[in-house]
Amino acid sequence: MTMFTKFRTVFAAAALVVATYAAAAEMSGTHPDTYVVQRGDTLWDISGKFLKKPWLWPEIWQANPQVKNPHLIYPGDVLSLAYLDRVGLREGPRLEAPIGAIALKDIEPFLKNLRVVDGFQDLPRVVGLEDDRLHSASGQLVYVLGLDNAQVGQRYAFVRPTMRYTQTRFVSDGHYGTYKEDLDSRGMRTGSQTIDWERNWNSAALDTGAQLGLLGYELTQVSVGTVTHGKVPNADTVTLKLEGDGYEVHAGDRVVPVEAQPYDLQFFPHVPKVLQPDGKLQIAAVADALTSGGPRDVVAISGGSDDGIDNGTVFSIWRQGSGIIDRQHDPEDSRPTENRRGKGQVQLPDEYAAHVMVFRTFDKVSYGLVMEGTKPARVGYVLKHPDATY
């Protein structure tokens, strides 16, 4: 045995001891002795029965030498803490699919119908509809420009821009600003400017000088269609027939290929693999809400795979501490709370709001599901390591 091999063996043994100690330290004090996995369970909820921090499940699970797969558990499996304070497993019949970290029903519409892209203007687009209709639905024909190489039988999704996500960093204080702007079906801002009253910001300020960093355009899928005819003589378009269970399509909608498997079916909660500068990752939007969301709500995050985020990454969500005016210093000062330090200024600490787990990742934007929390998660709140305490 070489010296390197001996060292590696000693190191591995030491690592196992450390992992075992860490696992024991993170076990929930109220955990059951055994638990039979049920249909409808989620990994996050089961983790709460055994662990103080569900996002540590992979570390605890992988420390188990008798587990064949370090992640998957199935209805009927029996979990226990009988093995050195680690989660042990006795396999059940394994007749059903493994359980996931979260219930797919909570996020399925967002997995299927939303995507974020760098641009959409050059995508193929609908230019006409059967019988010159203004809108077309299931079973009707639409005519698309820019699909010259499409083959009969190929399926395409019809998408519509709904939102633009941007971020900038203000030179004055180094803080990041993340903003969403609602778009109309053409991809234009719905108003002359987007105003964020709470943070005293509007898009005009960025349009007239500050450098704007584009995070991406959110596209919503409205329908799916199949190519019935390619280009024919004396025509410039390709013909598609709309399938059922979609919204109406109209001229101007964009067209993208249907992805065979656009999203993961399993998510395994874990800590971030890459740390980002303080304040860079923020809640950019809350689905189906104006500014606030709670447990099982979906949020858009101002970071993606370019920032080392992948599916299953867990963050904590924090309300940034206010900068308040000390009235004792100047009781006549009528200014509201401030964002920057100054004379008579007192900076309050950040406040924990909730945890969020990422389930869909794009280059610069991700979607996450808000998990347990103590207060609503709001647009503009910052994301930190899940173990952060301040």
C-alpha cells in the first residue's frame, strides 16, 4: 500500500466520522424511531420529521453505506435512525414511483408553461389565422412565418412574452436593484414606464442613463400545434393545426419547438454550490400576486445557472433591514426611512422571512417554491445561504 493510499484511507475514515457527527447534530429532537413512507409524502416533509434542516438530507443520506441510491425513497420504505444516528432504510415493495422533494402538482403549470430567454424578436411568429380570424383555438389552422425547414408532424409551442427581468447595481451605494416589467403580447412595456413606489424607482431613471443588465424575457406557453403543411408555391408560411387544452392564439405569438422533457421530475434539496455577492439574488416576482407570497407560492429569482444555481438549491429569504432616522438625534427631521447611512441614521438588521427551493433554472433567472416561513416573501427581498442567521 502506497503512502498516498494510506493517507486517502485515513482521510476517508476521518471524513465519515465528521459526517456522522454532523448528521447527529442536525437530527430533530422530536423525530420518530421509524417511519413508513406513504403515497403523497414529499422528501421535504419527511426531512422535517428527522432533521432540523431538510436541505441537509443529501449529506445524511449519503453517509448511509447500506443505501443503494443516495436520494430516492419509495412508498413502503421504512426509515429509521437505528444506524449511528443516520437515517437508515429498509426497502419496501418498490411498486410505485419514488417520492420527490415537493409535490409536482404545486409547480406543474410553471414547469410546463414558462420559460426565460435572452430574446424573442427573431423567433418564428404567427402572421395569420384560418379564415382571417382575430383569434384561433383548438382544431383551427394558424400560419407561421420563419419555419421554413419545419417537417409535417413536428410539434411546436406557441408562446407570448409576459415579463422582462432586469438588474442593475447602483454605483452610489453598491446595492443591487432587480426589476420586473409587464409586457403586452408584442413584448412592449404595458405603460410608458414601470414604477416601483416602494423602492422609489421607475424605469425612466434607467432608460436615461444607468446601465441596465438584462436577466431575460419570460415567455408563457398558450397552446401547442402540429405542422400539417410546409411551404407551398405562392405562399410564405407554414401551416400548423392547434391542439386542445390551450388558450387562443393570435397574430404576433412566437413559436418554439416542443421540448420532449423540459423539466426534472425529481428535486433533491441542497445548499448553494456557489456563493453570490450580498444582495445580488433577490425575489424578482411572485406568481399570481402583486408583491407578496407565502408557502407553496412560486417566485422568480434574479439568478440562474450562470450563478451556480441548479434545481434543488435552497435559499433563505430575508427582508433587508431599514435605515431609520434617529428622532433623538434630530426630532424635527421629517424624512421617512432611508436606504443609505447618514447623519442621524440607524441601520436595522435584516429579518428572516422564509425558505425557498429552486425547481426550474435558466441562465439568469430561476423559479422557486416558497417553503416554510415566518412572514410573507416580497418582491425585492434578498436570498442568502439557507443556514444564514443574519
